[in-house]
Amino acid sequence: MPKSSFSVRTAFFLAVLGIVVACSAPRELGESEESVLIQRVTDRWRCLERNDYACAYQFRSPTYREVFSYEMYRNRYFSALERRLTGAKVVAYDSSAAVASVRVGVMSMPLKNTSSASRAIGITPTTLTEAWVWGNGRWWYAEDS
């Protein structure tokens, strides 16, 4: 896919998502809403732990899925890693944009230790900050394009 076509699709997706989100966002993240968000984050990571990309794809917004097919998603995110979520915490929420930042801890290692490089890497702890967007009454995983 040409880079300019991808950029146009991404810009379109973000514009539509912004309009939808602005109309229904919670003003604050109370304990209950934060709990719902953490559960969504955890459920998505359970999919990734199984390398179940069809499952993980369902955590992308309906607007994203209209623009990007499952095949496009899977080809971009396929991984040869075994992953395990070790924790998740909401660290920020912007009510005007309806975006929450969630810090996740992940332990990862190569699926197969078939080379000296993969054996040397071993288990690697990582901390990621994910963006989650509110829309259509639900939290959706978003990322920088």
C-alpha cells in the first residue's frame, strides 16, 4: 500500500473517531469507569497472550475496522513473541479528547529459542503506555499511526 494512501486513511479514521468520541465521552473517570477500562485492557492482552489477532482486532473501534481490514491489522501486528500482562494502570485521562492513557507491564520472550540470539534475549520486561478512546459507549484501543 502506498504510504500516502495509508496516511490519508489514517487521517480520515482519526477525524471520524474524534467526532464520534466528542459526543459521548465521560467527563471524569470514576472508580467504576476506570475498572471497566482496565478490564478491557486486560481482555485485549489476554488475546495477545494467545497470539489471537482476530480476538485483539475486536478491541479496535468500529470506525477503525471499517477502514482497516483484519488482514491489514494482522499483517501489521503479527508477532513471534510470547507475552504476559503483568499489570495495568490508568495514568491520565483527557475528557475533552475522551482519551485515557494506560500503563501496562508486559513480560515477553521469543516463542521459539531456535537461535543463540533468541536464547540470549530471554524474558524481557517492558512498560508500555497505551491510548484508549471512548466511543459508542465503550473503550477502544487506539495507537499512534
